[in-house]
Amino acid sequence: MGEYKLLTKDFGATDLQTLKGYEKTGGYQGLRDAFKNFTPETLIAEVKASNIRGRGGAGFPTGMKWSFLPKDVFPRYLCCNADESEPGCFKDRYLIDQSPHQLVEGLLIASYALQVNTSFIYIRGEYHDQRLLLERSVEDARAAGYIGKNILGSGFDCDVIVHGGAGAYICGEETALIESLEGLRGQPRLKPPFPAVKGLYGQPTVVNNVETLCNLPHIVQRGGEWFKSLGTEKSAGTRVFCASGHINRPGNYEMQLGTPIRELLEEECGGMWKGRSLKAFQPGGGSMQVLLPQHIDLPLDMNAVQEAGSSLGAGAMIFMDETTCLVDVSMRLVDFYRHESCGKCVPCREGTYFESELMHRLEAGLATRAELASLADICSNMDGRCFCPLGDTATWFVMSAYKSFREEFEAHCGAGRCPVRAQVTALVA
Amino acid sequence: MAETGTPPEQVDDGRVGLSIDGRELRVPKGTLVLDAATEAGIHIPIYCAHPKMDPVAVCRMCLVNIEKFPKPQPACATVAGDGMVVRTDLPEVTKLREGMLEFLLLNHPLDCPVCDRGGECDLQDFTFRYGPGISRFPITEKVHFKKAVQLSDLIELDQERCILCWRCVRYYDEITGEKEIVLQQRGVDTLVSTFNDQQLTSKFQGNLPEVCPVGALTHRKYRFVSRPWDLQRTASVCPECSYGCNINVDSRDFEVRRFASRDNPLVDDMWLCDRGRYSFDRWNSSERVRRPMLRSDDEARDISVNEAITQAARRLKEISDEYGADSIAVLGSSASTNEELFLLERLARQVIGTPHIDHQLDPFDGISAAEHELGIAEIEECDTLVVLGTEPEEQAPVLTLRLYKAERKHNARVIRLNGDVSGTDAAEAAKGAIRIGLIADETNRENAAAVAGKLASVGSVRRLTITRGMNGRGAKDLGVLPNVGPAYAPAAKVGKNGRQILEALAKGELRGLLILGPNPALEAAGDLLERAVKAAACVVAIDTRPGVVSRHATVLIPGHAVFEKAGSVTNVEGRVQRIRAGLPPASATPTETRVLTTLANEMGAEGWGSGDPLAVNRAMRDALAAYAAAGNGGRALFSAAAVS
């Protein structure tokens, strides 16, 4: 347990961003091994055997996702989801920044397993530098014969296209990503049909997260069984966690799954800053439910965190100290969702607006108790009613914070100002 | 085996059994829960769902509880499954409907008192029926958008009233394929608009206010005109062309205020073209023939309608006696009802005894029932559609939407060729086709016959000819043509066609004319028409509008306009559809069928009865087997062998 550098092993090595530098660390050996040791079928079986689950948020088993593709329907497409926009998440950027070729190699291995001849990397609009880096890496890999016709003499053809998004959070949702990639308005699509059956351009499509794909070269080289030995039974391997908030050393930390959260906080992140104590933390990213200090000994395991009422999501870990006003945090998050709602379905479009207007009144101490009660009701009218998970998750943090910090929420009613901030100001003065 | 409780074996009849609110029903596989509920008589409120469009499930109004599903499911997008247990009557469904309406009303301007849609607005209606009743939104300032945006000279958009159901966007995507309306911005700032604020150019804009469930898209021609409850609604047929789109005529204070679509999936599929929809104003014209008149030389005097008919009978008989029956011509019109045309043809050939009868100017040689074989809905069964010239779609614009539907939903190929294309070229273009639909209009019908011959070497061919005038098809079926009688039976003696009749009148070769108007086709003859009616010794005219004919008529009897009388009309594909009287007639004279019957009786006919439109309709069905078979709303089909 503890920190385990698998994906980030060579990070910091000189020239890792270049093809030569990456090859020096054994880069593209995974792709060679895939061609040498596996057929597409055995490769899918190997990934299944590794038990790796998607790193994008939902934690769906990757091998199973791949096996949903209907047989004999071609062309198929693979999209790498690099539209990392979850508040508190910055691991994909880190992985691309440090070792773009690792992603390209993973993408090619997945393409080989799925018999995909055209793969896409859909990268968030704001990740401009990373997009340029990826484009250069793809060009270099193409020049070196890793991309194109008859790759490394294997007879397998694959082209890779880097596509920049326009900066919408919703395009991280796989069907919205596909719509956007097709040049349409970035909005989720009605399911079914699911992307595995009818996705990009109406063809079978797999969408995988950056980190998921980055794991593939290692699984291919060292075997699914070995990978499975890392982490816990239900959560195999490592994950890169994006630690942020009121801590001494925020940053990305690759941890073996199953490590207690306390270890991440105290040993890697150097504990809470300014000697303050932990008030709450949010795993997974802006969408996920808040957890309390009593949960700090939970293992970094998808199922364990889920049982505690939250989720490891996309790997964020936001720590908040005692001076934090949870109403304020809720307000900020709700504003984010109001801004990012695509407007397609009614409960998300209007609900996030309603929520955010109420939260602003509450944080300013203007709301009545009846309004606070209506907030909970509005959230219940949104959760489970929306077209896609964005609208549902827009209520999760608020509702969990309201449940755990009810008194703090109620203290805001009619207070005329934020009582927590007032207290903190008094303390500092 | 009964003891073991084995359920009786279900026969696979292509249906699934489900229960909705405890009501058990079986529906065809693939039926949506929403449609199943409608069948069971259970109302589920919808905004984004539309019977003619693919589901998008964005308004979330139709969410229902389905057992074994973790969350409420949209009824509009969920396919009914065997053994499904659907509940719409649970408190949680009531609550979510209240919640959804609360969301919809948050940023709605609530300007119902000045909204054209008030009284027939789904947002208003569902709020009354399912809404929460109170508002708990503490913020007084809503999100504001532009009001009264002019999208074209026909359509106005109120962006604040819009509930973003996407129907208008999808209408342009799925129904017309023109993609003129788009969504802009996102989240609560999302708005419906045209790209770059361009004006709409579609020929089918008038459907937008009808697909809009609220008052966001409204007709400029109906702006502040009426409340729906002040309108009197009459089911009828659009008089603009021969396609026969079903409409509701909405009138108030004896004036037509709008045409609304009336879904007939076999004909219009609920869409109207703007030319038809916005032609309603024409029927409010005060320019009407109002009194029977008798004209001698330059003197005209008012007479009673009975006297007018007597005078007409006497004068026609005088000409017949003096110069022979074939010195009289009879002109009908494609704007008349089947009943009128049926009587007119009998009057001409059997009572007066003249072969000179027509309803249009130009000859219609080689007419064959084969050119009317293809039905409108059958267009969707063809894998290849060949359209000759631009005329068919100019004549009957709604045809374009059916062609697009065949293209989009059934992957048909639509090939638009020049009207004078050679058969060889057409066959080359249609290569690979199996079931071909060939569509032409009257101007290209001769070439269409040649093209059809060549296309037959490629695949099976069925033809549709777009006739001109509301009842152009009926006029032909009923033999108001010089070369064929009713049911395309060859005429015993072939008479002169419309243009020849006018020329013969002008030259004095023909002396008497019985004309049933109004006849827009004749107006194309221009000066020839005037010379003809001036030269004729006697013109008996039954007409609605003052014009050349009424100015020179010896005996003039006011007619009833199309919305002032009952009867039936036949559309391009032979579908016999009823029209009903929705407005009072402009003159207090009997309707045309009665006038024609009285005239025939005065001229010595026997057994014509009273001339009541319904009685005439029965007589017509007795006389024409195809019309008896068509009944009301069916297609009158004649054997393809009948050729003049």
C-alpha cells in the first residue's frame, strides 16, 4: 500500500515528452508486446483479467465495456476522453504533460484490441498546450511508424486524431463528447442506443479515460494477473489522486488503491495547512458527496468510499479546514453546474438556476427557513429526474453538506451575513 | 399441468402485455409507453414528445414509475416491454410533475393575458391540471430574453415564453430537413433562434406555431386576433390545391381567422404549406355575387332565384331547339364539389344533350386511371421516387414533406429530374430501383407516361399525377371532360375542350354556355374568355365572384363559396373527403346542387329529387362504384385499363 509509481514511474526524466526520451524508458514496448503476444481477443481477455476499472468517474470495468461491442460491425471508433473538467481534477493534464506518448501507446493498444482503425483524443478546450503537445506526439509517433498503415509490421492500421473541445464540462459525458466530436452541439444523447452499439457516426464506439488508457502498456507488459495483485480485490491497480484544498503539499499522487486516505493526507500531502484541523473533504471531484473527518481512515477503494456515501469519482481529493463555510462551498459548486448545464433537460437547466439563486441568498444570510426547506425539495425534484448525470450530481454535494452540516445551513437563515465567515473574521482579528 | 401453476403458453402475436395504472393491455412490440397509455385512456402530459418526431426526452414531464427501474422513466422514450408495470398515479409521479412545472414556470413570463396561445397552451393547461398551485421562488427577477422577435413576415418568436422543448428545431431537422432554427447558448441562457438572426425562408413555417406547445412561436397573421374559445371550428379540406390537406377552418364573426391542421396521416401527415394555410383571408373577401340577375342587352335587373332558374331553362331550351343541343357548351370547375360536378355532367350530357363539356382550358388526351395509381402514403413504400419537373412540388408543396419523410425514415432515393427528361435518362438515373414512384403534374403528364414506360424496365412503377385545382381529380373522375364520361368511360361523342369551346363561342359557332364557377383555370384564357361570353347568345352562370363571366352573364345565379356548403372533394390520389359549411353563404340563395337540380327539372329531367347535397352524394355513389367503395375518406380507384 501507499504511494506506488506505475504510470508516473519515469515522470521527471529528461525528454520524457519526446519520442526518443519515452523510448529510452522502454516506451512503445507495450505496443510491440501487444502485437507479438496477443491477438485482439486474448488482449481483451487480458484486460478483463486485470480487473481494471474506468478511471473517468463511474468506475465501470474496462474489459466488460469493451466486450459490449457488437461483433463484426465495422468501422468502430475509440475515443479517449481527455475532457477533464471536473472541479478538483487535474490528473489527466499531468499524465499528458509529463508523458504524452504513454497515452498514445495506450490508445494504440486499445485500438488494436478493439480493431479500431481511427481513434480520437477529445481534449478539453482549455488544455491548449496539452493539445499542441499531443498533436506533436502523434506526428512523431506517426513518423516513427507507430501510427498509420501496417504498424510495426503487424498488419494493423490505425490513425489517431486529436480533437480540441470548445470548453464545455458536459462534453466529458461520453454521448455529449460524441456529439461534440461530430461537430454538433455538446449535449448528451438519448440512450439507448448506447455508444457501444451506436456511437460516433452511428458506429460502435468505446470512450475511455486518459488514465485508463495509460495503464494499458503496463498491463500488456506485466500481465493482467500482476496488475490485479496491486490494489484491492474490487479496485485493482493504482490511481493518480489530485489532492487540493487546505493542505501543505497539493498535487498529483499516484497511490496504490486500498491505501487509507489518512496516508495520502498526512504522508504525501503533508497534512492540513497552518496546523488547522480537517472539517470535511470531498473525494472524486465537484460532483461527489462530502465526507467527514471520521471517514479519513477509509481505504482508497471505490467500493469502500461508495459505501460511505460518496465516490472516488475521477480521483480528486479536496480537503477543507475548519474555517470553511460549507454553504459557501455548496454555492460555488452549484454556480459551476448552473454555468455548465447544457440546457437540454428542464430539471437541470432550471433546477441548477433555482438552486444557485437560493444558495446565493442563503450564503448572504437572506434566505428564510422555508426557502432552505424548498432547497432540499428542489434537489429531490432534480436528482434522478435529469437527462444525464450532470443534473443529478448537481444536487449531491449540496444535499450531503446539508445533511452533515444542517446546523450551519440553518444558522445562515435570516442571519444577514455568513455566520461562519463572521466567526473566522473574529478569530483572525 | 394446471396444478403446477404453469401459465398458459403465450402465443407470439407480435404484441407485448403491460399494465398501466392497473389496466392491462397488449400493444404491438416497439410501442412507446406514452402511446400505450394513450391507448389505455390514461393521460400523460408531454411537451417535447411529438407524434411525428423522434423522442428526445428532454422536458421530463412524462416521467412515470416503472417497476424494477431504479429511477422514473420518460414514457415518451421507453419502449413497452412484456410484463412491464407502469404507474402514473403514484404520489411520487404527482410530485415530480409538480416539480417539473415549477421549473418550467421559473423563467416563464406568465404573460398569458396578452399571449395569443392563452386558452390552447399546454403550459397553461398542464399547470392547471398537474401544477403545484403556488410559487415558492423567492427571486423576483427572472432571466429575460427578447420578446416579439420577427423570424419572418409570417412567424413571431417570443424567446421568454419558450420552454425549450426543441420541437421547432426538430421540426426543421426531421420534417422539412431545412434546419432553419437552432439553439444558442447553454444552461438557463439557452434560447431558440435562427442562425445569425437570418429570416426564415421555408415554405412550411406555418406549422411552427402548431408544433410549439406554448406561445413562443405565433402566427403574425393571427396576432391578437382571437381567443380560441371565440372561434368556431369546422372540419374541412384546404382549397388551395388538389393535395387535399385536412384543415380546421377557424372562424369568428363569420370571418375565417385561420386554418389549423387536422392530422390525416394518409394525406397531410398534419403539415400544411404556407400557401394553403395563409390563404384563409381570401375567403373573407366582400367581393361576392350576392343577387340573381337577368341581363338583356345592356340592362341588368335583379330577379328572384326561381325566376332566374326558369329564365335559364327557357333560354337554354330555346337555343337547343333552334340550333341544336350541341350548340350549347357546359363548363364546370375544379373548385366545385363532386356533387355539383356529378349533376353538371348529367345535365350536360343527359338533359341538354351536348358533348361539349370541360372544366379546364387545355386538352387532357389519353387520360388513364394508371396515372393516379400511387397513393400519397404509398410514397413511403417506394424505394425510389422520380419527380418530373418542379411543378408537382410547386402545385402541392406538402408533397415535399412526404418525399423527405420517405428519404429520412425509409431511406428512399428521391430523384428530381427535368420535366422533359427522356425516358432513357430517367431509367439511367433510377438504376437499381425496385419499387418506383413516378410523380408528375398535369403539364408533364404526357412525358410521364413515356418515362413510366422506360422505368418499367428498371422496376415496378406507380404513377401519381398532381391535378390542378382543389377538385381537379373529382372533375376528371366524374367525367367533366370532353373525351371521357364518369369513371373514365369513353364519351359516346367527343366534344370540344375548354379552349375550343371559348373559341367556338367567340366565333359564333356555339351559342349557349352554362358555366359553374368560380373557375380560376378559365381566367388564364384572358381576353378569349371575355370575347366568348360577350359573343354568346346566352350565358347562364352560377358564380361566387364578380368578374368577366358575371359581368356578361345573361342569367346570373350566386354560388356558395367552398366553406359555405357541404359536399365532397377528391384529392390527387382519389381520396374522397367531406367539406362542411362553416360560414353563412354570402347570398340567401340555394346551394349549387339545388340550383342545378331545379334547372334540370325545369328542362324536363325526371327523378332528380330535391338536390339536397347528401341525396346527390348517395346518387353519385350509386352511379360510380369507385365512389361507393371510397365512401368518406377512402380512395376512389378506377381500373388502370380505362383509357379514352
